[in-house]
Amino acid sequence: MHHRTKGTGANPLRRDADRTRTRMHAAFALTCLLAVVAGFALGRAAWTDGHHSAVIVARHRHVVTATTIGETAHRAGDRPSSRPVTVATATWHYPAQRPHTETVPVPAETRKGDTVRVWTDDAGSAAAAPPGRADIALNAVALGAAAVAGIVLVGGGLVAVRLRTVDARSARAWESEWAGVEPLWSGRPHPGPGAGDD
């Protein structure tokens, strides 16, 4: 019996379908590993690029003190899922004595005549704050996770399709083999040409 189990694929009970299933499971495991590596690399690249971009943006952003000249109001967020933003009309001077008046986001408890901090660009117009480390990290993690999920889903889908094909082929082969073995095993006569003519 030793010679039958020696070497790869020597087990007489293992069928080609079994070997194919093993290869497919190994391929899926490898796909998962590659997905993690690709996701990590993509996330790291996104972190590096995001940090570099944030440094460049920060060089052209300035914080100024503005004075509100109107009552606060609520404005819808930039995205449908965003919460409403409290805004008010405010005035400030930047650069030097150049005046600006715009509607900017303010804290909810702001009243007319209060001072607020406003981010501006080099021309003095209201601008978004440079992205922080948390925003950059969140974007990098989201991008890496999306890459992992996409690769795993595609790889898993291809493996699942292949396994279904193997299972269907194996079932047909099993039925064919059983049709030849069942009469001998059960002792019943094998139906052949002319059977049932009596």
C-alpha cells in the first residue's frame, strides 16, 4: 500500500475534480494574499501622495480673523449625506488692507458681530482648510480597503464559477459511473436493448 500513497496525486480515491478544487482553493488563498499586498501598497501610495498634496496646499492657506455682519443660517452640506452647515456673512482684510465679504461656515452659537477664524487662499478669498492627517489616513485606508475588496470579490467570483463547472462535470461523471456500477452492486439486471419488451 505504501507505493499507492507515495507522491503527489497517488491517492486512488482522489479524482481530477478533487485536485481541481484543491487548486482553486489554493488560487483563492493566493488571490487574497495578493489583494492584501496590493491594498497595502495602494494605501501607502495614497498616504504619501495625500501628505505631499496637503503640504503644498498648506503653503497657500492662511487663517484670518473675520467679523460676522449677518445672522447665522443653515445651508445643506456639499454631499446628500452631509449634515447642514451653519453659515454667516463675515468680513475680513487679507492681504494687507484688502477687504473681503463672503458667507463662510461658522460655529452654531455665532452671533452678529462675533469674530471667527476663516481659512483663505493667497488672494484672500475663503477657502477650505488643508487636509489633516486624519483625513489623509482615512482616504488611504478607504482606498486600500476598496482595492482589497475588489480583488477578493473578482477572484472569488472567478473561483466560484470554476468550482460550479467542476461540480456539474463531476456530478455528470458520477451519474454515468453509477449507472454502470449500480446493477452489479444491487444485483438487479442492467437494462439493455430490448429490456421491458416482454
